Amino acid sequence: MQRTTFSDQHCSVARTLDIIGEWWTLMILRDIFYGVHRFEALLTQLGISRKVLTQRLQRLTDEKILRKVAYQQNPPRYEYRLTARGIDIMPVLLSIMRWGDRWLSEDKQVPVEFVHTECGEVVVPKVVCGHCEGELSIRNLVPRPGLGSAEEEIKSMREASSNPELFKLS
Amino acid sequence: MQRTTFSDQHCSVARTLDIIGEWWTLMILRDIFYGVHRFEALLTQLGISRKVLTQRLQRLTDEKILRKVAYQQNPPRYEYRLTARGIDIMPVLLSIMRWGDRWLSEDKQVPVEFVHTECGEVVVPKVVCGHCEGELSIRNLVPRPGLGSAEEEIKSMREASSNPELFKLS
DNA sequence: AGACTATAGTCTCTTTAAGAGACTTACTAT
DNA sequence: ATAGTAAGTCTCTTAAAGAGACTATAGTCT
């Protein structure tokens, strides 16, 4: 694959995808959120190869998304747990799950649901504005160049936000 | 790479990642959200290879996330626009961006921000419960096997939800 | 007319990551 | 002594990504 990195683009999406956008990484995190914490268990649950699982767990540990916790000595055995950074990836997984539930469920055989203990309901995650709690959609969001923006980006954004035609549905 | 598919796992996360989890795919969608709609523009913005860009756009079009719209005849030229399915991927991108903003921004040089036109503020996306609007965190979410669940999943979930130790922070 | 430019690809060749699965290490249990 | 277990490591093969030359179709410039 000889894969390039996205990070030279100094954008939060690019830098985040550099870490969690690799093949298998979000699947591994999903299983850890579900309670699967050990190497062999992840291996059989996911059907991933040992080599790649080792690499991904190493990377996630390096990035402080997971940490290794010894659960026995003699011989030393570790399991992988989420750090605060790792726990904060849950909204990403929830929004991915939400999209799949909405657009890919021809059958209704959902293997896992999350129950929200505050209200007792099965969670249907929703992304809202942190300020006004209003719903976010492409119609009420305008991209705007920030401080670290390049000329080219500014130009295409100006085009986009002044041309509602671009966001017409099919 | 000889990549396996995740979809045999009939889970919304797996099936969604099969489509949008490929290398470059979310970066392409990000740029299209920003207003970059044409082949050559995406090519130069992203620094992707022509072959892979062609493949990804084809896949996204097949999956009805993008659609090709002719913007001129003679010679026929197309641009790529979001469908309803595609627009609904925005929450995924927003939550990815949010994670990066929170955990990876040593400098504050954000190249792009979204302004919420309802309240006029720069958006800080938040994922909440669709029922009670309450915030979702690992502490108030309990995974539960759904109808399409396998035995092994049920077991590890029961372990996880009965063991608060597993979610301790580092 | 001929040369040049623009857009959206296709094609070939090389490099590298993923997959499969055998092997390793260090202990425990029978 | 033999088998089992957990967490890897190693080797070999295969397929996907990268680089970049080439193609097709039309318009524009001189």
C-alpha cells in the first residue's frame, strides 16, 4: 500500500483519521467498547490476523487511546483498556452506528444496542450544536476558513457557501 | 492488502466501515462537504493518486452516497454531489473533527470551522440521546445484545456491563 | 490548419501492507 | 511428561496504493 499520511494537511479530520482511520482500528475499538479486552478474544471476535492486531494495538497504545493493564503475572498477561482519549472516541462510533442503522438495515437484526441508563431507552444518537443544542445539518452549517487555512481552501469554501445548488438532494 | 470485508459481522459499524472506512474515503467526503466537487480539484486538494480517487468516487457513487451531475456537455464533464445518504454522513465527520480538535490540537491553527447559522456560533458538535437529549458517555451507556446477536457477544457484554473496573480511566 | 489547454479519466510498474498460518515463550494443569 | 493457554513473532504470498505516463474529447489561440 505504501500509504501516505494525511497529517500534513493539519486538519483535525485528517489527523484523527491518521490514527483511527486505519483498516481494523475502529472495529477493534468497537469490540473494546463492547467489553472485549484481550488479545485472543479480539482475534476470534474480529477474524483479524495476529500480525495486524498486534500492530493496531501497539499503535493505539502509543497514541494513548488504549493502555495495557496486567491482569496476571507469571506469565505476564495484559488486557487493553480505554484511556480518557479512548473513551472519547465513542461519539465517533455512535455516529457511525447511527448511519448504518438508518441506511443499511434492510433487516432489523441489530446485534448490539446501547441503552441509555439516564432515560432507559435504546439510544438513537443525535449530533447537536454544543451552544444552542439545535440540530446540525448541512443546511444550517457554513464552512468557514479558520486561522490555519490555505488559499485554495478559502476559495472553494466561498464558492460552496454562496451556491445552495451544490447541496440539492438527488 | 487482499482485504477482507467486515460485513459478515452484520453489525451497523462493520457494514458502514466497509463503505466509508476505506483509506481516503472520509477525506474525500470531507472535501466535498467543504465544497470541492470536481475530480481535478479533489486530486490537487488531497494529494491522492488518480487511480484511487477514481475507485473511491466510483464506490461512493455505487453506494448512492455521491451522484454524478453533468455541469457541461461537449465534452461531458461531471461533478460529484452528495445525496441524502451522503449528507447524513456529516455527523460522522463532525464527531471525528471534534475528537481531533479536543485531543490533537497542540497549536490552535484550525483550517476550517463550521458556523451554525441558527445560533451564529462556531460549532462544537455534541452527541446526545435522541430520546431525552441527555449527554451520552461510556458511564451511562450499557451495551445490550440485540436480536441478531451471537452467543460470544452476549457473554462478553454481560462481563463488561457488570464490571465497572473495565472503564476506569488511566 | 496546427498547436495548445483543460478535464476526467485509464494503464503500467513498483512498493508495501494485509492475510494465512506455523512457530515461540513461559507458565499451569493433569 | 504431555497438553494447554495467552500473547505474541516470523515467513511467505497476494492484493492494494503510489507515481506518473498516456488517452479522449472538446474548445481556444495564432
